[in-house]
Amino acid sequence: MPFDIRRLVADRLGENYELHEQYVNPTLVDVFRTIGFDRVYARGEGAYLWDDQGDQYLDMLGGFGVAAIGRNNPVVGAALRDVLDMDLPNMVQMDCALLSGLLAEALVQRTPPHLDAVYFCNSGTESVEASLKFARAATGRDRFVHFRGGWHGLTMGSLSVMGGDEFREGFGHLLPGDEVEPGDLEHVERLLAREDVAAVIVECVPGHSVKLPPDGFLARVQQLCRDHGTLLICDEVATGYGRTGTMFAFEHFGLEPDIIATSKALSGGYVPVAATICRRQVYQAVFSSMERAWVHSSSFGRNNLAMAAGLATLSVIDDAHMLRRSAEQGAKLRDGINSLAGHHEVLKEARGVGCLVAIELQRPTGTTRRLAWDAVHAMHQGLYPQMVVMPLLDRHRIITQVTGRADPIIRLMPPFVISDDDIRWFVDALDDVLARSHRVAAPLAGMGRSALKVTLSGRRRQRA
Ligand SMILES: Cc1ncc(COP(=O)(O)O)c(C=O)c1O
């Protein structure tokens, strides 16, 4: 029988978790089952998903930001189908293809004039890896400075500049560098004064905590970089292409980074794509002679589907005024959530820029609610926000995520196409869930047991 992907999906939809349990990551399956996220999604469009029962969900996470212009955008979909229909030669490698040249041109047209050279790869972490290698090549220095709480990816180089230790455990020695508390300018100055730092890497708006740096901090870090021959890398993987209401987050701070790492939203939510954009001088320090023309590259880096998705996505961002939409809908979303603060002691604030929003919870002062908070926190620091995220899905069919590594935070990265009605759907649902969140005793005990089981089964698997 000829291969038929439609038939395959129709026949086997619903086996998702069993397949992953057996062949992929059973520990992740345990997590999804424990928190009730083991749904089978069958279709996506705009800000919505539908499960195999036909129920509609509001996707407030947008695939960690990849679905910024909405799922299955028809313009991007048509571009991808056209590229396939045209039978274009793809990844010939021993040529310079048209689409990658066109996307590079379109990107440079959307960055400040000094960022005029583009390197294509396939994921956020690869874009960060390229940034780090390029900075080393351009400066002849080894070390990096990064900020606590930052997120830069999970390959070895990116992991070396991730703020916090929890993701590094078990993976051995990483690249040399130093972690700085956001806002600690003196520490940055001391480190850069040694003149052995290749680059400072920063998310101007940190995607996980969404805590903005103190006023003027980033501009002063940039000045210190200039003073000491260090490059400034802005990680725009999560924030690039409109997430914060401007094309790139560094624009809010008037920065002139030497390198930016980008990915996620450029994909239109369809195919992996990433672009590291930097000064030509930095680029040429890497590809400095004909012998070194391939010294950093990736087989799939400039593939036609990724390039077409990027070109079509940029056109949608322009034509549908996506930057303005991200700014406006994000502001309405934050206002709506913050309007609940007076009703729910546990809600500290919603903060953010554009459609990157963090909802931070806090320990209530009223006795009953405080006791409930303390009981939950005693079990696990991230549990209270999890107890908001779970009923948001279960009772209201809204997808969100707990991200606070140090703080109790729920992160929202909705597609910019989210409507005013969707915002109302979310705010009403949050109101309901927060009102119930202190009545935790029974579900808490159940969750505690399940969480323990997940930990133990993970350990058993490790030993097996
Ligand atoms: C700011 C930032 N940098 C880098 C990455 C890594 O991207 P990827 O998951 O595509 O490797 C992420 C992923 O969430 C991110 O948010």
C-alpha cells in the first residue's frame, strides 16, 4: 500500500502517549499524566487547539512562542506547499540557494544597519551556540558572562551560559564563565575589567521570569562591553519577531548588540529555523579565509522549507501589523489579569511586554489561605502555580505553563492573534481558578502521591 500520512494519522491518533512511553521519554509522559496534560490534540488554528473529542482549547503558550502569528497560518502554509510543488533543488550544499539569500536580505532590512550578516541554523540553542563561537573567534577570548535566571538552550555551549544549576547537573564540565545577578553592574565591571571575556549574553526581557532589568542597566552593560573589548549578545530566541511588541526586545532599551540569536517565531510555527545576525566584522572573523568558509555550518541550516517559512512569516508580521497586535493584546491581557488582584490575595501581579506575560503568585496574608499556601509550598516550591495551571486546563481548557525556577510564576506566550474574547475567556477562567486555589487539601494529597510516584518511577528507570 502506498504511504498515506493522512491514513496513518487517522488510524493511530490516540496512541500518542503509549508510543512516547515506549519509544521516547516515559518520564515526560509520567509528568503529563500526573498534571492531567495527557490530551490528544488533533488540530490547531490561530490561538486554538482541538482535541480528538472535538473540544476546543485556548493556547496561551503558543508552543513556547513558536506559534507567534497563530497556528497553521494560511500564508505560511501556502508558501510551504508552493515550495514543495515547485520541486526546488533543496540543500544542494555546493551552491548558494536563492531563498536563503532572500531571507538574509529580509532579516537585515529589519535589523539596525550595523547588524548586516546572517548565519542560518535550526534551533534557538544552535543560534546561541553560533553566537558564542562567533564571539570567541572575533575576540580571541574564552570566557562568557551571563545572568542568573536566564535561559539560553540546552546544548553544551548554551547550557554553559544558562542561569542556574538545575539543568546542568549530571552533564559534567562546561565552558568557562561567570554568572551575575541581574542588575549587579559592579560585578559585570569587575569581570570585564579582566579583559578575558568574549561576550556578555543577555535576554533583554527574560522569557522565564519576565523580570525587566533595572532602568539603564543594559545600556551600561553595553558601555562596559565597549570599554573592555567584549561583545554584547542579545538572545532574542523567545523575544524576536514581535513577541514584545517590537521586532526585537533590544529595541526597547536602545541597545546596539554585536550579535543577536533568533529562532522560534521566524518559523511561523511550522518548521525549525534559526538565524544568528551580527556585524559583518564579527562574521568575517569566523569565515576569515577560503579554508575556513565552512568552519561553522549545519547541513539543514539553509533549507528551503525553513527559508520559505521565514520569508512568509516576515510578510505576515508586516501585513497583519503583528507588532502592534502583540503590544495591544499583551497590554489588554495584563490589564485584565491585574484587575483581579484586588479579589485574590494570592495574585501578586501580571507583568511583561507585548505578548510575553508572567503571572506571579505570592504568599497570602489571610490565615486560611496562608496555611494552604504553606502546605503546598512545603511539598514543592513550584506546586502552587501548578495547582492553578492544572485546573485552567481541566476546567477551562486553557494551556499555560509554570516557569518560575525561583519564583511562583505562570508564563503566557499567546499567539498575537488572540482576540478580546479570548482574553476575557482567560481572565474569567483565572478568576475562577484562583478563587478555588486555596481549597487544596484533597487534590493536594492526591497530587503529592502522584508526584512522588513520578519521582520514584524515574529513579527505578534510571536504575534499570
Ligand atoms: C531565550 C531563549 N534562548 C534559547 C532557547 C533555546 O531554544 P531551542 O529550544 O529552540 O533550542 C530558548 C528556548 O526556549 C529561549 O527561550
